[in-house]
Amino acid sequence: EAELDGTPTSLIIGVGEVRPARFVAALHDGLLQRYPNLRVTFVEEHFETLYAQVENAEVDVAFVGVPPDSIPPALLGQTLTKSEFFVYCASDHPLSRHPGSVPITELKKYSWLRNAAAPSSAPYLPRFTGRKQDLLDEARVIVAGSQQMAKDLLIHSDALGFGPRIAFDVELEHKQVVELHLPITKVHVPITEIRRRDAYSTVLDQAFAIAEDYYQTQVE
């Protein structure tokens, strides 16, 4: 129906919080260029909720950060990229002016941000390499109600944040946040596109193709 001139049809796309800031706009514009009569609706949810919504046909396709090997058998998934976690602070934070690697003991002076809306599996504190006991086990934590709220607090306070680089692309580009050099254990999140295995659609194929091109040319 989307390919027929004058035939309106709709597409529901799920997205997770972990994504480049410009991805949703790029996906929308790319689909509308190919299918001018398409009505696109975006919903933001965690991967657990989107799994069920895609399986139940409440959402047609989703682009979300997921734990490895967690995709249900009924869904078809393809990894677009992987984003590594780093520690971030505001550009005017005292630690941002530290030359070279930041001493771990300096971190204990500051609070850490936690996004209460993030999946329970998402880490909000780093683990340090070569240490039997984490120095941040009793860290002070500021709880934010959303990813955007956590980023606002990060930019305008002395709190520290731990998250995937892809979620801070605009803030890094505008030099609002700084990535700290620390000996932390590597953690990454795969950004994955998912759809039902039995959903055959050139529109969904096009959505996958636009997303793959975006991540290859704009992110990687």
C-alpha cells in the first residue's frame, strides 16, 4: 500500500534511548522520500517492551540497544554497530582539566548519575581493571527520571556519568561533555534492528537499509 500513489498507510517504529541524536530524523526523512504517503509514528521504549510489541505486531520495526544474545527466536535481528561505555563529565568539570589519565581516587569526590528509566541490565557505574574490589561500591548516586534529564544534570553539575559513546554524540560534538581517560573494564552495547521473522515488507526492508546506511556513514 505504501508504494501505491495516493494510498495512505502507517508504520510504527520503536526506538530505544541509546541512539545518535539525529537518527530518528534521518530515518523519517529517508522513508518519506521513498514513500510520500507513509504516516510514520515513533515510540520510545526499552528493549524488553519493544520485543513484546514487535512480536505482537503493535510495533512494525525497532532500533534499540540490546544485551548480546537476548533477541527472542520469533524476531529477526541484525547488529548495526556496537557502542563502548566511557565515563563523562561536564566540559568545565575539575576532572576535565586533569592531564592524562585521571587517578581513580579522585572519582570518589563526586556523585554518579543513574537513569531510573534505563533497563535494569544497564550499568551506571564503571568497573576498574586489575582491582579485586571496586572503589565505587559506596558511591553517591543522583537518580534522574530519563536519559535526557541525566544528560542535563551531567552538563550543568559536577556529577559523573557512565554510558555508551553513541548516546553522547551531540554533546561531545558541541564540547559540552568530556570523555575521561580511566582504566575501566570494557563494556559495550550492540545497537540492533529487529522485526518479526514472518513480516515480509519492502517498507521494512527500506527502513533497515536506511538505518544500516546511516550507521555506516554517520556513526562508524
